Amino acid sequence: MQKLRISTEVVGPHKDIVKIKVSGFLDAHTVPEMEEVVQSLIEKGLYKMIVDLEELSYISSAGLGVFMSVIGDVRDNRGDIILIRIPPKIFKVFDLLGFTEIFTTLNQEEEAILAFTKE
């Protein structure tokens, strides 16, 4: 089984947006790693998150739950989670479960940064 790799980078003109690049498998075994990253960003007051899923191979319901569990808190603090570069097979899962109605999904990082800076 593939491992999960997560990297973060502060982006945007005001350095208040964090890009989280996720690759590998996001499932019940690797969810704690993802939760730790997201929670540490929230604790630092970084509520504008771009999640780049281009290299994600698999996501389970537990993986989806990471984003669902924090979206309310993130939006209550004038932030959001924008998902970018979602591979087609993973997008199908998001769409089937209605996540495309809850989360903004875009193709490029620049579009996501612009969405945050327009607010």
C-alpha cells in the first residue's frame, strides 16, 4: 500500500493562504496524519486552505471526513477549503457523495488564490 505524503506551503499575495499538497493514499490508516496537518493550520489561525489532490491515488470515506469535520470551523473563521487538480476517479467519488456541492473545486492553484483574494 502507498503511503501518504503531505506538504504545506504558504501562498498568495498576503501570505494567508496555505496550499496543502497531498499524494498517495488517504484512508483510515493515514487519516491521522492529515488531521494533524489540518488541525495545526487551524491552531495557527490559517483558515484559507487550498488542497492540491493531483497526486492523490485513493481517498476513502475516512479521508473525506477529514475535510468535512473542519469545514464548519474554517468557514466560521472567514476561511474555506478549496480543492484543486482532483484526479478524475477521485472527482467521481466527491461528486457521487455530494462533496462538489459543499466544496469549491477548481483546476489550478492560481484560480484558488484569486477566489480567496476576491473576498
